[in-house]
Amino acid sequence: MKALVIGAAGFVGGYLVEHLKKDWKWEVFATKLEQETVQMEKIVCLDLDILDRKAVEHVLFEIEPDYIFHLAAQSSVALSWKNPDLTLDVNIKGCVHILEAVRKMQKKVRILLVGSSEEYGQIKGEAVTEESFVYPKNLYAVTKVCQNMLGKVYVDAYQMEIVMVRAFNHIGPKQSSVFVISDFCRQVAEIEAEKKEAVIKVGNLSAKRDFTDVRDIVRAYALLIQRGKAGETYNVGSGEACSIAEILEKILRLSKKTIQIEIDPAKLRPADVSVIKADIRKLK
Ligand code: A2R
Ligand code: GDD
């Protein structure tokens, strides 16, 4: 089997490529942005900006994969408030470029589109099922709702084999410190190394999120691209929600330093969903 991972230099991409090679023994191809670096052995990694429609076609026609994992995105909710244009372009237009290129290919290809739990924007606190109403509360979430709808349109109109997932928060080594757990850990490490005063800057601590180890997330993706039903959406999460305050407390308990907590107004978002928890019965 030939798999193509688009956006492979990102957090999830590295783990997914390794998993597909090691556990599925597939022939893996990857793409990254020109300015990014990856350390991946025994795979062909090409430069590709998904905003370049012709380049997307060229890469896809050249590789002719059986499976495409579309991970490339502007993935930060926080940044989507600051750079809406980029977020909309990459997450919507970039996705259309990939779907259009596959439509033109003379080959049956299965595609996994990675969406987000942020699509639900649920505020009542109960676990969200794939049938729950979507009520996106930020620009990033809007783009992922749109991507999900695009997937469905291409399945219905062109009978393409597209499976959509809504990924809940994931964590693990090498995650960018743009995201909360990595951010807190980095700050504590800097404090312990005496590179920073003993004050940790935080955002909204009352939010509850459903966190899963990235290595479990990629196992789910590999199974879903094979066994997921075209046109269907699957939640990928743990089914448990934990408050950011609890996580902070756990991280601080691991440190020998006494660390003060300070709310940084720059880290508070114009809107933040209070609880996001997955119902994972469909995935199971
Ligand atoms: O933004 P960068 O420089 O970190 O690059 C990201 C890359 N990317 C692009 N790739 C091709 N063409 C573009 N125009 C473009 N813009 C950004 O996609 C990054 O290397 C990769 C996405 O990886 P991460 O940001 O690390 O996200 P993560 O956690 O791996 O999530 C994978 C997927 C994304 O669709 C998220 O929205 C979803 O799971 O949660
Ligand atoms: N980043 C960050 N930094 N978030 C903080 C902080 C902080 O110092 N303090 C509190 N938070 C809160 C945020 O307000 C949010 O409620 C929660 O922690 C998680 O924020 P992030 O880790 O930035 O992730 P996210 O939930 O916005 O987005 C991630 O998960 C989505 C799936 O739910 C990304 O990986 C998205 O790409 C993904 O779709």
C-alpha cells in the first residue's frame, strides 16, 4: 500500500509516518513546507504548499497513492483569531486543491480529512456525538466545519472515498509550545533551568478538554482510513475531559520549585468553549 501524508512535518505527521512504516509496513510518502525540516528515514519527502493548486496536482499525479492523510493546516485556534486570512486559505482552499486533484486522478484513493472537536463548540458539558449540532465558536473551527462539509460534498457528488475525523486535543513529546500542555511544561523547564523567574503565565484555566496521546491518535487514523465508511465522520478522543487547572496543578506538582501562577491577558481568547468531551462509541 502506498500512503501519502500531507503536512508531515507537523506534530502528528512525524508519529503517523513512523506508525505507517513500522506497524503497517506501507510505502510512505510525505510532504512538508519548503522551510520545514523533517528527520524521516527511508521515505520520500517532497516540498508542497497546498495553496499551490498546480503543485498539489503534480505531487499527487506523480505519487498516485492509495491512501492520503490530509494533516496540513493552520492548526492553532489562538492564531486563527490573529490571522484569519491565512487560516481560511490553508484550511479551506488548501483542502479543495487536494480534493480536486484526487477527483482528476484515474485511481480510487481513500482520503482521511482531519477535522477538530472545536467544530462542535458545545457549551453544555455533555459528551458530543458525531450527530451533535456543530456551532463553531472561532475562525479555526469554522474552517474545519467547512472542510467536513467539503468532504461530504465530494463523496456525494463524485463518489469519492473520503472519511472525516474530528480529532480532540492531543499531546506528546515534540508538540509545539503554542499548545497548552507543551507551553506549561516548557515554562516550568525554563524556570527549573533558572532561565526565567518562577512565575508561570497562563490563559483560561477553567476550560475542560479531552486529551489523548498522539501515538493513540495516529493508530486511530490508520484504522479509520482503512475501515471508516466514506462520507462518515468519526470522533477521535478519549471520552474524558480534564480542566486546564487540574493539568497545571499536576505539572506544578512535578516540579521542585515553588512557582507562582499569573493570568496573562494576551493568552485569553475572545471566546473559549467551556467543555469539549468526546463520545467515542462510533469509533469503538
Ligand atoms: O504552520 P507550520 O509552518 O507549522 O506548517 C504546518 C503545515 N502547513 C502547511 N502545509 C502545506 N501547505 C500549507 N499551506 C501549510 N500551512 C501549514 O501543516 C504544519 O507542519 C502542518 C500541520 O501540523 P501542525 O500544525 O503541527 O498540526 P498537528 O497538531 O500535527 O495537527 C494535524 C491536523 C491538523 O489538520 C489540525 O488542524 C488537526 O490535526 O487537529
Ligand atoms: N495554548 C494555550 N496556552 N492554551 C491555554 C493556556 C495557555 O497558556 N492556558 C489555558 N489555555 C486553554 C485554552 O484557552 C483552551 O481552552 C485550552 O487551554 C487548549 O488550548 P490549546 O492547547 O491551545 O489547544 P486548542 O484546544 O485550542 O486546539 C488544539 O486542539 C484542537 C482539538 O480540540 C489544536 O491541536 C487544534 O489543532 C485541534 O483541532
